[in-house]
Amino acid sequence: MNILDVLIFGFVEGVTEFLPISSTGHLMLTARLLHLAPSEFVKSFQIAIQLGAVLSVAVVYRKQLAGGSRIWKHLLVAFLPAAIIGGFFYAVIKRYLLASSQVVLWSLFLGGLFLVVFEFFYRQKENAVDDLARISYPQALLIGLFQSVAMIPGVSRSAACIVGGLAAGLKRRVVVEFSFLLAIPTMLAATALDLFKSAHSFSGTEFIYLGAGFIVSFLVAMAAIKLLLLFIQKHTFISFGIYRMALAVLFWFFIR
């Protein structure tokens, strides 16, 4: 890995982290295009770099996060399923799933198909929750359970949360914003766990790479958050589902 690779990874992460297209999947496919072997550092980099994008959420939503403990309690409830399952299956996920491009491609394709079908049948309820403060604990837990499925690379944490939130009765903007905020404890925990287990093997140059990727993903994600919020005001997520399927087909048949 070199500094150009790092900048490319940072840009891809910043663009894809909060879109329902799987940032982890895109980072793995980017590594494949750059002919980077799935080394321990590359795998850790793909996890840790997401923290930069997550920090952008903390900046954009700093007032809501500082406004009271209620939202933090709901985020904690939603975070618990991923924390429990992720802690238990950490070694399996990193050793096997994060090294398999076929897992990513199938997850992208099937997840995209599910997103299109879900949107085709989905109808928003008249009493759908229209404010973050009105989310209930059962709704938060359901979103958290959906999020835990995204430990499979290519599924997309954002997509899983969005589908879970819409199914739980939240309006689009609310579930997207909750998905943004839920990334904070989820990715903090994932990065902390990975660095605790792997950081001792990194060189000084690799730590510099992590820092550079972190900064780029932070800056790009700031713009991506605002663009997604504008997009969902007039559009569904069908286009993202189609994109996911097209990307998987492209890699299967045209990119070796």
C-alpha cells in the first residue's frame, strides 16, 4: 500500500459509508482493483478508516448529541446486538469474510435485489415516526438487530438500518439520521477492538497511512451526508439497489 492507495481508500470510504451500498464491500473491491493482497494491515485499515467518516456525523449532529441522554440511550439499545454478535464472531469475520470478494459480490447483489423488492412493496404508515426523539426502545432494538446482519461484508450497515427502520415505522429522513448516529458507537467499538488486537504489528508508516485515510474520509463524508439527506427528500432507495446489482455483475463478468 502507498499514499495514493490511501487517498483512494479515503475517498471511497467517505462517499460510501452512509449510502446503502456497503462501504466495506467497496473498500474490499477497491483493494482488488488496486491489486492489494488482503493482509492484516489492509483488513484493519478497512475497518479503522471508517472512523473518519463517523467523526463527520459527530460534527454535523453535535447539537443533537449534546442535547440530552435520551438519544444516547436509544443508540445504546440499538448498538447492543452488533456489540454482542461482533465480539463473539470477530475472528471469523476478519479471517474469512473480509478476505472473500465472492461474499461481498453476493451480498451486494442479493442486498440490492432485496432493497428494490422492499421498496416496491413498502408503504409508509400515516403515523410513521417523524422525529428522532420519538423513536421507541423496541424500534431502536429492531434497527440494531438489522444492523448486526451487516457484519457480512457487502450487506451495508446503512442499508440494513434503513430497512429495519422503515419496517419499524420510521420516516425516511428519521431512519437515515438514526443510521448516521448509530455508526458512532458501532464503528468506535469495531475500530477499538481491531486496533487493540492488531495495532502492535503496525509500522510507523502504516500509522501515518491510517491517519491520512482518516482525514480524507472525514472530509468527503461531510459532503456525502448532506447530499444523501437532499436525495431522500424526493427519491426512494431503488436506484441504490440497482447500482449494487450492476456492480456485482460488473465484477463477476468483466473484472478479474
